[in-house]
Amino acid sequence: VPFQPSLYDQSLETRKKLQMNTVLSTPVLARVAAASAGQRAKFTAPIATRPALSSVHASFSGVRLNNSVQSVAAKGRRALSVRADLLEELMKAMTGQVSIPTKEECLPGNKHPLRVTNKHYITGNPIQGPFPDNLKVAIFGTGCFWGTEKGFWRMPGVYSTAVGYCGGYTENATYEQVCSGRTYHNEVVQVVYDPAKITYADLLKMFWAQHDPTQGMGQGNDRGTQYRSGIYYFDDEQKALAEASKDGFQKKISAKGFSDITTEIIPAPEFYYAEDYHQQYLAKPGARPYCSAQPTGIPLGSDWIPEDMAEKYAPKIPEGFWTEKGPRPGCTINGPNEQFVL
């Protein structure tokens, strides 16, 4: 059953918003599931022929399977092979119906971790440990990890960043597995930073500025458990600061009519590096400048820092930085790729 152009949202406005990514509806996925082995699905813009489909396997171009199916490979397009018994979960995600899988429902793990280039595309520093003793590590999730990572790598004092998956049950998960909804992993960014140049409070300011933390299992166009808001702490001080910042930010956004924050704050679980092409994706040639984050435009400020931690964790980045160069409502990825210099 070949796909016809009429099945797509062809409006110029939508194409600009989704950066030429195709919007598919639940009936379209139903047709994919029913396609016979000798039939081919064409569903990208421009229309491209895809591998044969069978009642057992379906092949999708791109892997951001939520409100839209979007291309993610930095070099060409990849095919996502999904077992037919996962199609129901994919269709639920695309229509905004997000379910939380149990450990028993999650996919089995993989024996080997994914290979990555151990050199940050912008800073030139390693993205895999062990790191120098003077550095610390933080992990955050604010939706699609492409934009999240760029926001953090641009901060002065950040040694390196890496995107990956954590918070779920599937060991060494792949992007395809995470997008199936059967791992419970979150798309996250590992931030390695020098506390002599930037404090954890500075990082929390970027975290809250980058997204709308009241959207539950999703952010903007992206819906699914892998797009949830999360802070993953490594010690008691990170935990105390994370919780204090959440309480402080809740007061500020509540005053502006926002609902309750849904950010999870839990001990840092195992971090699994994402595929190499995802690392610093937005800085690489040919990258699609996709951004679905929805910053509130409300600053966190510094009045939330506990009194007994105020001296040690006083922000080192001046407020003028956030006014001039901080994330803005509508997009978090505009601007150069280079790190800011204060």
C-alpha cells in the first residue's frame, strides 16, 4: 500500500516548524502494519522509497516517533526496524497517549555499549571518563537531547557534554529501542564541568531556562517517556540544590499561571552513551536545527539557594549573561556553537 502525498501535512507552516519532517497519523501507521511483504512505503519529504514491509516488521525513516516522525541521522537517513508487536505503543505515543512500562515490559538489554568518538566536537575534550579529579559531573533531561546538549556545552566552565539514556531498565539501549517506549529511559545530557569556573547552581539555571518543566511525559512536539524533565544527582549537595531550585522555580511559574512541575529528581542511574551521530549533533555539518523545547521565559534567579550553601554555590555566571545569551521562548538552539567567553 504505497503512501500518497495527500497523507501528509503539506502546509508550509508545518514544514517550517518541523524542519521538513513528515507528520503521520494513526491510520497511516495502521496501513504500515497491514502492508504485505511485497509492498513499499514512501513517507519522507521528499518522498523516498523504503524497504519492503511485512506483517512482522515495519521500517520507519527517522526515529522521533511521537507527534511526528523525524529524520535524525547526521549523514543521510536511517531506518528504524520495529517489531509489529510494538506498533500499538508507537501509535499511542504519536497520538499523545503515553504509557509507563514496567520492568518486565521493557526490552532486553544489549551486551555491548555503543561506540562513540571520545572527543567533544566543540571543546575538544574527552566525553568519556575517567575525567580529571578537579571536575564534576551532572546529568539533566529537558526533552530532545540535541538542544539540551547545545545549551550546556556553550556555558563557560563546561569541560565536555555527551548525550545518552538513563532512568530506565534496558542496558546499553539504542535510540530505536528508546523510541519504542519499551525502555523507560530518558534522553539526557551528561555535563562535565569545572566547579572553580561554574557552579551547580549555574547549571540549574540553564536547566530550568531551557524548557517547560510542567509538561509531564513530553516537551513541545515530542511526546513520550524519553522526553520527560529530569535532574539526576550524584551527591547530597546536588540533591539539595536541585530540590531547592525546583521549589523556587515552582513559586515563580505558579505566579505566571503555570501548573505543577513534573520534573523527576532522583539519584543518577547508569548513563548509557547514545549513538555517535547524536553526540554534539547540532554542531555538525548537515544537522537539522530541530528544537521542540518550550522555555517559559521566567528566570530562576539566585534567591532559592539554601543559606548554608549560598557561599559555596553562589553563581559565577553574571545575570547579564542570561539576559543577553540565555534560552528564549520559542527556541533554545539559536546562536553560535562556540562556548561563551565571559
